[in-house]
Amino acid sequence: MDEKIFSGLKIVELASVLAGPLVGSFFSELGAKVIKIENKLSGGDVTRGWKLAEESSDSPVSAYYSSANYNKTILKLNLNDRSDRETAHAHIEDADIVVANFRAEKAEAFQMDFNSLKKIKTDIIYGLITGYGVDDVRTAYDVVLQAESGYMSMNGTPSSGPVKLPVAFMDVLTAHQLKEGLLCALYKRSETGKGSLVHVSLYDTAISSLTNQASNYLMTGRIAQRMGTLHPNLAPYGEVFCSSDNVFFVLAIGSDSQFNSLTNVLDIPDLAADKRYGTNRERVIHRKELFSVLKDAFNVFNMLEISQNLQVNNIPFGIIRTIDQVFQDPSAQSLILDEILEDQPTKRVRTAVFKISDN
């Protein structure tokens, strides 16, 4: 992939926290010039101070901030100040895209709204992120969206109560939505010469990402329940098993043929003939009994034996790894980006991991 595919683009990032900065990082990774404008009065992006207990209190950046800010030119400006506002406008005069998450009244007061910036750059593409839409001024953070869009009610186990996803996926998914919209707007501009306002809300993103769980409810009335790692439509899928050498792993059986292969691997072919387990529908109904049988069958094999047998028979499975184990994998290591940011060594993972080639 040509990592400089956007080398001709200039992005002005007026956004803070995660979703907007991830969009800026996407373009910077692919060669665009990204100018990140932060609030001088507050000391910059609020996530500079979102630090783990293990991080230095003296560092001007946090690991969280570093995760979404790669290879950007950082400017701290007071947009209430006319001179600083003119500095920002000067950058926008030759920019292609502006990414912002201001509330409407603030954007207008700063003269950083779409209509104001069109007067400076007639074909500007303006990417706007809101929490709930332009007319809803509620403050939105990822966990609030996870709560209000159903994710927390589905996540966890019956005994745990609602559980938050451990990554701010509403922000991450919103960044993907905005990137898609901005790329569409760039194509539109190449055809028409016109700029665009591209708006996405965290709430709309969260609802659109419910996918199969949404359809389960809309088509059957079934309200998703907390099932831990299990899948409401598939079995065995997500069940956690343990090898004889105490390695935990999950199965992801997506078809009856995969289940038949699994029973052969475990030397229990009669299981597939059992009417309780012969089809996915029946396995979903009888998942508890099935889990007990498979648990006992797996317990006699070590993880190496299980891995080899499942791989050779194309049966999907995954060893449950801690994050330190994940980054021992060369494939994961290849996605790490290093940068000295404000004199601090920082690391993050790539946002753009697709590959484009001529072959």
C-alpha cells in the first residue's frame, strides 16, 4: 500500500477526545498534513490528562492522548481571541477537510461552523461529530452512549449486571463512519467541485452498529439478554473451554458442517446424529447440555493438540490472550507506530490497516 496516498491533502482538526482525533490520525498515517488545533485556555485536549496511575504526572501527554494523535502539527489557540482565530482561518484557507466536534453555538461564536468556513474556502469539506445530533446539546461520552443504545444491557452475564465494553467502541465506530463520509465527500468534490457538510452522531452510529441484535428484536421481538461470551443465534459459539494444560479458548462454530468436523476431531461422531445437536437451531436450544459434553471432551487434550486438530480441520477457535500476549505476536507488533511527541516517546496502533496494491 502507498502510505502517502493522501500526501496532497491538508486536514485541520478542531476536534478533541477520541472520535475526531482518530479521523485525523487516519489521514496523517496515509500522508496527509494534519494541523490539530487545541484549546490554549484549558491546556489542550482534555485527554492529555487522562492518565493511568502508572504514568508520569509531569508528561504533557497521556497514553490515551497518544493513541489518537499521530504525526500531527499541534497548535494551541484561544479561538475567543481574534488573532488566534485568524491563525486558524489561515490554515483553513488551503485545507481540504475540517474535523470538528463543537456544539453549534460554540462553532458559530468561534466562526468555525460550516457556513462561516465556506466563506473562507468555498469547497471545504466539514466533518462534524455530535453526541445525539445537531439539535440535542446533551454531553455525550462513550459509556453514556453504550448505556443509552443498549450495549450495556446486553453485555456481561446474568449475575454481573450491565457491563461496559472495555474500549470506547462508540467513538471508534463513529470515527469509521465519519471517515467513510469524508471519503464520499472527497469523491463528490472531485466530480462536482463542491464542498460538503458531513455530520455523524455517536448515537446514530451506536444504533446502526447493533446490526444482528437490532434485527433479532425488530423481526422477532426478542430483547437481547446478557449472555457473557455466548451468541444468541449460534452454538457452540463463544463458549469458553479449557485444555488439560489450563489454556482457555473459545469456539466459533458457524455451520452444521463445522460442527460435524468438530465431533470427528473429538472422536464423538454420534453427537452430530443426536437430534438435540444436529442443527444449529437445536444446538442453540440445548446449548447447556452441549457445553457439558464438549467441556469433558476437550479436557483430555492439551492446547497444542487442540490447536493442531482444529486448524487442520478448519474449525474456528481462538486462544484467550492477555494484552501483553497479544503484543508478543509479530503481526500485532507490525501495527505499532512510534513517535516522539512533545519530547515524550509514545506508541499507538495504526488506525489504517487495510492494504491496497496493484496486483
